[in-house]
Amino acid sequence: MRWAKKYFGPSTLVTAAFIGPGTLTVCTLSGANFGYTLLWVLLFATIATIILQEMTARLGLITQQGLGEALRSQIENPVAKSFAIILVFTAIIIGNAAYEAGNISGATLGIEGVLGDSLPWPLIIGVISFAILFAGKFRHIERILIVLVILMSIVFILTAIIVKPNLTEIFSGLFVPSLTDKNQLAVLGLIGTTIVPYNLFLHASSVSQKWKKKEDLKDLQKENAVAIGLGGLISMAIVITSAASIFGTGVSGMSEMAAQLEPLLGSWAKYFLAIGLFAAGISSSITAPLAAAYTAQGIFGWKVEVNDIRFRAIWIFILLIGTSFSMAGYKPITVIQIAQIANGVLLPVIVFFLIYLCNKKSLLDTYVNRNWQNALAALVVVISLILSLRSLNSVFNFI
């Protein structure tokens, strides 16, 4: 199984992290509300994710450091360094807290679809996540949950084939961009659920566990392209099944979301999706707080173990915020959607610093970015900024 080791590794964890309840919900809403017209966003976001995750993985391989450590070590001016650390840390904390609210809401959406809402499920799920994280026994549990998420992803791809979607409309949606006042929040949400800011930190930190030599770069790049490309395909399959099965019907809960899988699973669709949402929500609710804690450890230079009080304080804070928002009485689908939009708004901050680091010859020598990599990364920043400003303006009427 040497080929499996080559093509599945740290990048696969990145894919598993972004194929969570947020992706499932935002892609379902996209297909239900706008049909195939926003597939171009996922194509762009998938290509951008491959480029950005390759950048951060290359940084991790060449330096054998995480993104946070590299940022702290490469900015020499004390004032600039403090500003950068505070800005990045704030973005990660806000983004991960929002993401965690979406994760717990996703798990809640799944379990309520089967067992009802008679119990305070967000609190119960928060307590379960806390117990797993505090005990430090999350690796084996996380693998089981990831297997369930992968199974759910396969079902969506099979359903996308079975429903016999309109291929002409699919190609039009993929290659003819559409951006209006009505769909701009959906566009930002799709970008935010695919290019996940904390994954850039997670990838750089985890890549050194598998890849040690500079000669491994080509294999790392292949693994990254295969894993992220597969994630993009899954996201598109969700949009396609939704557009083909429930376009224009409105989505307010899990029953409407499950309807898109009925062509394959029939009456079992509801229960299958419930299990998938719960697994995706729990696995992501473990990953997001840990990613925030590892980020803080890197940018502040803590040489600590996972049971250190500072490390635990970060992930406990993220978990508390996520649980609290999920319990606030908002509809789970609304919380999930807002979380993805928040990530889209904060994305330019992280990508800006990633571009800065990947262009430093003192750090990467001959492995710095090529011009086309800088161009695409800059395009992500520009598009995200434009969408963020337009979306914020539509809400607060700045202009």
C-alpha cells in the first residue's frame, strides 16, 4: 500500500477538516437556492486551496516549523512583530470560535433529526468534546469519525451521478462566474468553508510528522493536490445533488437537507445524514479548538505540552464560545452559515502573512514562491476582501 502512503497523509486531514457540517450545509443551501450557478466558486476555491495549502506545507517541510513559529521568527521589528502576532491570533480565535459554533450546531442538527430537541444537545456535545480533548484520547475517536465522514462523502458522489443532473448547466456553473447582491454571502460562505484559515496552520505543523527531507517536496505536492482536489469534488457533488433534488424548495432543517439523498437511500436518507452530520460535527469540534491552541503555541513561542494550562486554556475558551453560541437559540443552519462567512471575512489576513513568509529567501532559500503562486494567492486576498466589504456593507450600509 505504498501508493496510499504517498497520496494520503497530512493533506487528507485538511480535507477531512473542511468536509464538515459547514461544507455540507453551505453547499446544500447553495444548490437549493441558486442551482448550479455557484459551482465556479468551488472550482476557484479548490484550486486556491491547493495552492495555499501547498505553500504552507512547503513552509513546514523546508523549515520544519509551523506557520506560527515561522511568523514569529521572521519579523524582526518588535512593534511589527507584536502587531502581526496580535492580528493573526485575533483572527484565528474569532474564526475558530465561529467555526466551533458551526461544528457543534452541525452535530446538534444531526442528532435532533433523529432524537428530537427535548435535551440540551449543544451542551451535551460540548461536554463530550471537552472530555475527549481533556483526556487526550482523541486520535482513535477522530479516525472513526473521519471514516464516517468519508462514507457520507462517497454517498453524495454516488447520488450526484444517480440524479442525472443537467450537464450543460453544470459546465455553465463551473466556468461562467455569477455574482449578484443576492448570492454574494453564499459566495463568501463557499470560499470560507473551503479555504479554512486554521487549516493553513494545522497543515504546516503536521507536515513535518511525515515529510522530513527537501527531496520529499514533489511527493508532498502530489499528495496535497490529490487530497484537496478530492475534497473539492465532494463539495461540488453536494451542490449538484441539492440543485438536482431540492432546488427552489427552501431548506430550514435536516429533513429538507436529507431529501437530496433520497434518490439513493430512500427513507434511510434522514438517518444516514443524521449520523454523518453528527460525526462531522464532533470530529471538527475536536479539531478546531486544538488548531487554535497549536497556533497560539507557535506564535507565542510556548515550549509546552498539550496538558499545559496555557494550551488547555485556549481550546477550552474556543469550546466554551462555540457551545454558548450554539445554545443561544439560533437555528443551527443559520449558525453554520454565519461561521463560514466569518471565515471568509478573516481569510485575507492569514493569506497576507502566508504570502509574506513564502517569499522570504532567508527562510525558504530557493523554495520561495513562484510568480504564478503569488498571483493566485493575491487573487484570493483581493476577491475575499471585495466580497467581505460588499457583504459587510450590505449588512451595515457603510456606503
